Amino acid sequence: MPQGDAMTTTSTTPWDDNGQLEVLTFDVGDECLAIEAVSIREILDLLPETPVPGAPDLVASVVNFRGKIIPIADLRVAFGMPRNPGEEASADHRIVVIETEIDGEPLQIGLRSDKVHEVTILDKAHSSEPPVLGMRWKREFARELVRQPGSVIVIPDLPTIFTSLAEAA
């Protein structure tokens, strides 16, 4: 690896043998994100959140769902988007509960979303690595960008995002 290329993606996208990936697409701010469908555990209406004093902005609150405490992540923080703390929740806002591994430990975490779209199939032929320049977020926070008619879908590298949070603590 060239020495100046320290910002490469660390996780690989699990494309199937046909170069396809089944994902759930959803909006966070003005970005459309995609998470592998096999990682999705629940899609919830917004629940009352409990702030966690001293927690990082990325995961600053938790919800109680069926007796389980689930941390809520605001990916706006990771992707450098403005946060609107006083913004009214709309009927489209949801919490997408995923399961991911951080340092070999399974973790359920809720991702705050502005709108959940659909489960769809993405094609590797339309994907590319994030560019070195021209993004407002850290390059390693996005595994791939997938071109769609009229838009680009970001496949975030959630383990890298959450690991960087743990390392910063």
C-alpha cells in the first residue's frame, strides 16, 4: 500500500457471487445510506430517548425497547452533517436497529433515520470506493458509493465508525 494512502476502507462490502447486495436504504440528512439487510433487526417508530451524560455526540442517548437498552447513533455526527436538536420528528423518522460486531463483540445499535425507503438489491458494477477528495466525511467511514439513477447511495463502514468512537473515548 502506498504510504500516503492511509485512508483506505477497512471493511469489505459482502457482495454475493453475482456481485449483488441486498440492503435497506434510508435517509440521514441529505444522504441516502444502505445497510446490509441481514444486519437489520427492527425498524421502530421513534421512542423516548434518554440522554447519557458524558457520552460522545455520535451515541448520546439510549432507548428502552422490550426491556433492552439500545444505544442510538446519530450518523449526522460521523458524516459531518448539521444536527437539528430542536427539529420536530416527522411521521417518516424511524430508528433502524442493526446488529454489528465491534472488536468481536455483537452489538445492537439504533440508527436514527429521517426516512426509511426500501429493501433493494445493489449491483457491484455500479459501485466505487469513496474518492480521496470531495467528501465532507472521513473516507474510511464509507465502504463504497453506489451510483443509482439521479443519486448516490453510501454504504457506511459502521464498524470503523463505532471503533473510532471507542478509540476516541
